[in-house]
Amino acid sequence: MSVIERMLGRGPDKAPGPSELVVAPMRKRDLKDGVLETERHAYPTPWSQAVFHSEIDQMRDGSRLYLTARRPIVGRGKGRIVGHAGLWFAVDEAHVTNIAVHPDARRSGVATALMLALAAEAMERACTAWTLEVRVSSTGAQELYRAFGFVPAGIRKRYYDNVEDAIVMWCHDIQDVAYAARLAEIRGAR
Ligand SMILES: CC(C)(COP(=O)(O)OP(=O)(O)OC[C@H]1O[C@@H](n2cnc3c(N)ncnc32)[C@H](O)[C@@H]1OP(=O)(O)O)[C@@H](O)C(=O)NCCC(=O)NCCS
């Protein structure tokens, strides 16, 4: 069983239920299958296809991880990708580079599932902490990150398009038993 399957509580041979999310590594063909559309809805300055290609290429050397969340639709093949997220690994720290969910699929736990999978990978790769930047105006995202143990650690002035400030958030000690318990609680509440 992969670390992602383990963290999501699903074995490799168990087919997803009709409303179950399937979290999997991103492939280039996923970009036109929902990722770029979600990205355009999510950010004022969305990543281009070229940026995603470069990030996906860097998954080969293990310095990046990008995941998609797909929701099966009965009678419609593999369903559709409703969210994506990524991590950049730097020595023993992981940096969340992107997390976005299609507006039609928000507030149904998609970002939570993606964060659980990213956390599992960061822990598996022996990271001791993870970090991210979030727009001051993205209060919903800040709420999500707080649930995962992130706390504000500073401000990057005009980080976004030289206009909006970013809050830098960190979550330390992710190898501790207490952090595994926090993730288990989040997973159990889904
Ligand atoms: C932020 C974002 C990724 C959340 O995705 P999501 O799938 O809707 O999140 P979840 O359903 O897993 O939400 C988990 C919790 O986060 C908090 N949360 C998420 N969105 C929220 C919102 N708009 N307002 C308030 N709280 C919110 C809530 O506590 C929520 O739990 P609840 O629904 O039980 O109250 C999504 O709104 C998005 O793509 N936004 C645009 C891109 C963005 O801002 N990305 C973050 C960049 S740092």
C-alpha cells in the first residue's frame, strides 16, 4: 500500500466508491483534464502549462511532489479532477507550493484530502517541518492550514504581484506522535 493510500485509509485493491476522492501523482495529461481550469479559477495569476511541466519534470529527482484529486462520476469513466496540490522538498523541510480546488467542489473536503496526502509524503521523507505562504485575504485557506497545525511566523510584504502581502506559516515537529494523532483526527472527521 502506498503512503498516500495508507494516509487516506484506502488499500490498493479497494475500488473507490462513487463519491470517493482518488488522490494520485499529477501527470502532464492531467493539466488539460481539470488542473489548468481549476488553477485559472483559483488564482489571479495562475501557473501556466509550462510552469506545471517544469514542476512535474522535477518530480523525477524527488524534489517536487504534485498530486491531483479526482472525483469519480458514475458512468463517466475516470470522473474529473477537482483539485491539485504540490510540495517542494528542501533538505528536511517541505514547502507547499500550490493548493487549489475547483469552485464547484469546494467545502467538501478536497483540500483536506490533498493536505493529508502531502503531510503523509512529507513525514515519509523524514521532513521535520513544513511551511507555506498564504495571501492575507485568503482567510478560508488560513483556516484550513490552522487545522493542520500551521501558525503564522511572519509577513512577506507585497509578495503577490508586488501588491498583496503573504503570511508565512510554519508547522514544526511533524515527526512527533502528536502530529500523527492530529492527522488521524482530521482523517477520522472526514
Ligand atoms: C482554499 C481552498 C484550497 C480550500 O479548498 P476546499 O476543498 O474548499 O477546502 P476543504 O473543504 O477541505 O475545507 C477544510 C476547512 O478549511 C476551512 N475553509 C476552507 N475554505 C474556506 C472558506 N472559503 N471560508 C472559511 N473556511 C474555509 C474550513 O475550516 C473547512 O472546514 P469546514 O468546511 O468543515 O468548515 C479553496 O478554497 C481554493 O482553491 N481557493 C483558491 C486558491 C487558494 O486560495 N489556495 C490557497 C493558496 S495559499
